[in-house]
Amino acid sequence: MTDERIARFEKRRETLKKMSDEQLRSRFWQLCNQVVEPIVGLAKTHTSPSIERAVLLRMGIDSVTTHGVVERVYEAGLLGKGAGHVVLKLSQKTGKDIRGAAALILEDKTVLEGLF
């Protein structure tokens, strides 16, 4: 390591030495959030139908249904919300289970209107 790098490390080390456990914990989570923030932002703005189908499959919805649900969610302009989120929100709104909410999306094109 270079002398400059060692000096920077020692400076950070001294600062951290003076912190309490609670301050260290707080600093840790602050740094974690800083690292994850760009990834979360990217995830919020970048998705694809295949990713959304994969999410629905993991929620227990069959493959054929996932294709139709993702297509309806896309047509409604809600794909950016996440197809799984849309199904979950509809499930909560209607009181149906996840599969029932997915089936409802296929049965009724208007069910997604005003969901968000």
C-alpha cells in the first residue's frame, strides 16, 4: 500500500475509534443505504416483461397466466410498478388470494383502472 493510502486509512480508523456502538451501527446503515441507492433506483426504472413474469412465477402463478397478466399490466401502463406489486395490491383490494387476483386481471380488463 502507498503511504497516502495508509494515511487515509489511519485517519478513518481514528474517527471510527471514537464512535460508540450506536454511532457505528448508524454509520454502517448509512453507508449501506448509500451503496444500495443506485441499485434501487435502477430497479424502479428498469424492468422487462420477462423479469415480471419471473416474479409472478415465484409468487405461485402458473406460466400461462403470467404471460397474460404481464401483458395486461403492460397495456395498463403499470409495468413500472411491478406486475407482482399490481397483483398483490389487487389481491388486497378485492380480498382474493394471489392466484385469484391474477385470474381477475385476465378476466376483466378494467380491474386495473384506478388501482394506483
